[in-house]
Amino acid sequence: MLPDFVKERLIKWLEDHRELVVCAFCLPASFIFTLVLRIRNAVRRFINSSQRHDGAVKEIQCRVQQWNKQPKGLLCTSRPNWLSLSTTFFQKHLHHRVPIPLYDILELNEDAMTVRVEPMCTIGDITEYLIPKGYSLAVTIELVDATLGGLAFGTGMSTHSHKAGLYHETITSYEVVLGDGSLVTATANNEYSDLYKALPWSHGSLGFLVALTLKIVNVKPYIKIKYMPVTGQKNYCDTLRDYSGANEAKPKYYPDYIEGTIFSKDEAVIMTGDYSDYDPLIPVNHCSKWYKPWFYKHVESFLKKGETEELIPLRDYLLRHNRPIFWVVEDMVSFGNHPLFRILFGWLLPPKPAFLKFTTTPGVRAYTFTKQVFQDIVLPIHELEKQIDLSTELFDKFPLLVYPCKVFDHGPSSGQLRRPPSIYMVPGTNYAMYNDLGVYGVPGKVKDKEPYNPVEAMRKMEKFTRDVGGFSFLYADIFMTRKEFEVMFDLSLYEYIRKKYKAEGAFPDLYDKVKPEIDVFAIGEKNAISSQ
């Protein structure tokens, strides 16, 4: 054991030299870890997936049944916190941890246009498997390390979500081990349809996911993408609404993919994309190659270049934000997009979030909480101007990410997401058009060394979100009290399901599962006082 003063000095050094730690440890460790995972996946291909899956699920059931005989601590997975993409550190050491060693792709059903996978299968795994076969998930998140099971019990969206909706809308079945150790399959139309509705946004608080079946779509080898620089806030907001189908169910042009990157209150680049075969007349951009500029920097160049079209290979497009983790890496490795760094070391990117979390000391955690913002907030797209104005006032952080997304009205008691307000519904449909507002990085006030209270800023953003019928992604820190959380989310069905399916007393409650492990109010207040 190291003496306390040595520990303190080591922690202080890690905090003061974060950039060096990322380059010297996180990047090489991430590369080696990726190689190990590839070797593991190659070995698994020689094992009968179905037989191994059945045996692993029975072992999980046995562990839960054994726990029921002498319950001690609530149940959770044994997956280390540092391997998850959540910004929080759930206190797993206080719980009974159950291994979930389920990483495989189990079955591709081309007739039903579905794929059945285990929960620890990643976006990287599934894109490598499906795209050569001419398919893709209906909603593909841009980070290779995101697990399909984590997204199922959390959520996700992509630039195809204006057509497909949120990630959970593309799930046709969940296979779940309940709190009593029984195994059930929940679909929209079977006897477990109420459980099916409550599993999205449950974050592992209702059972252990052991397999899921997802919708797939036919694709072509390329995305033909058009970059459209737009000046004027109303102009780019209107463009996003028009192309996403926010104003009418069948717009004249309804692209396969759409996103906006907002570089200031008055400047944005809107991108639309459609599946395409190779066209020799259009330049091809392999944008995910290690030596290429980070995608958002490439996008920014069109503010000067003007409207442009290019072809991007499909997997490159789907994972275009992976290397810089959108634009988060810039605040960790300030020189990461320099051409020399990209050519010599770009192949090491991105640093895996796992190793960034692994090197996160309590001091670094408090620092990232008070000095940075990582939020994805889903809001009605008809309030986009207000979103941008408030985000600028509170965080002064650009670029901002905007993905339009359908949010369906499934009727009363249909899950944790509240029904969209009627004023936002697209005429003649059962959905409203929302958008993800992605705010990532160091706020302007922090960069300018001005007073900044993260709790006050985020609570104002959360209040606005509740007022307009929006909701926060729960992978990120939340700043709501339990009462405020229950205003944002409808927990009536969820609480009923917890009792009915024996999750109460077996798994942590949703709010307890997703709230930050640190006292956000105390740290925010302390930071505000120290800034004065």
C-alpha cells in the first residue's frame, strides 16, 4: 500500500498531466485492448454460438436463483464501470455482481430483416458483420464501443432516426432473466408486452438482458452526402425541419440521413445523405482513415468552400465521429487533429472511453464534472432556436450536434417516455419530430476563466427540457431531484412492472441507478464559491 501523501501526489500529477496520461497510457492501451478483442472475436467464431449462449444464460439464471436463497445486496452486472460509456460510476461494489459474458451475433434472419445478438455485442462488431452482407441496423450509433444491450436498456439515435425513431423502436424482442431467475422473451404482442414497453430506458433496473432482436435495413456501399453551409439561425433551423419531415409526413425531399453541425449561433452546416452505388463523377472520401481530418473539422471547412457533394463508404460514414468521439478528444489531446499527429499516431485514436474512465481519479471526476459538459438532450425540433439560445447562454460551447428524430406517441402507459405534446405532432401521423442536442466539451466560461456553476447551468437546461416535453439521455450526469426526474419521465408503468416481474428488491431503482455517484449539488456550490 502506498502512503497517503504519495497517493495524493500521484493523483495530483494525474490531474495536472491529463493530456500526457491520455497519450502515453490511454492511446497505447486502447490499441492493445482492441487487438485483444479482435483475437477474442476470431476465436469465438469457431465456437457454436447457440450452444455456448444457452449454457451461459443457464449459468446466469443459476446465479440469480442462488442469490434468491440468500439475498445480499441488489443485483447488477459485474462489468466494470470503466468499461461502460456512461459518465457516472455506479457503486457496484455495494451490490451483488453477476457476470454476463455474452458478446456474440447469434442469428441473421434475412426473411424477417432482423438480427439476433447478445447484449455485449458492439456497434463495431455488428457493422463489420452486416455491411458486407448489404445490411445495417436501422439505427447505428457512431461509437464502435457502444454495446447493443447497453443501448437497448438506455437509448440512442442516429442520423437515420428521423425515419426510424429512437434505437428502442427498432427492437422486436428482448430476452431477459428476471429477479427470480426465470427467462422470458418480451415482444410487442406477446404475454410480456407490458415488460416490452418498460425495458427501454430501464438501465438494467428490471432484469438482465441476455439477447435481443433488432430490425435491419438494406443498404448500398456508399452514402452520397451533401454539405450545405447555411447562414442565419432561422434559416438553418428551418432547413433541418424541412428535410427531416417535421412539418409534413411526406416532404418533397426526404433523405436517408440528416444532421446539423452548428458552429455558431449564426452558422451551421446541414448534411443530407442517401444510399448510393459508386459514381466515378463524385469524389470518394474515406473519412474514417487515421490520417484524415476529424470529421467535424472536415465539415467546418465547407463554411468557406460552399455546398459540396461527395461519396463516403457506408461504414466510414456510420463511424465518422468515432475517432475524435465527436469533438471531445480535442479537449483531451489539443494537437490531435494536427496533420503530423494524425499521420504518425492517428491510428491509435480514439482513446477508448474505458481507459479514460480507468484513469479517472476522484479529483479528475470532480474536474470533468465542474469544468466540462457532456450532454445529449432530446427536445422538440420546433423549439430548436430556443435550445441553441439557451445552450449558448449556459455553456457557450460550439460546435453543437443536432440529429432530428421521430418520437412516437404509443398511447398512455407506454413506457418511461412521456407522450409528445400535441402541439408538436406532425399532422396526420402518430409521432412528433424531436432532435438530439449534443453539447460536449469545455464551456466558454471555463476557457475564459470566468465564474461557472455547472449545477446551476444544467438545472436550467433540465427545467427547459421538462417544460417543453423533452428528456435527457441518462448515460450522462443528471442534476434533477427524484421529484423532478418523475416529472420528466413517466414511471407509472415502470413501477408496476418492477412489482409484477420481481425486480423490486432484486435490482436497483432507475433513479438510483442513473444518478451521479458524487454529490453534484455540493461540488457545484463549492465550485461556484471558489470562482468568486
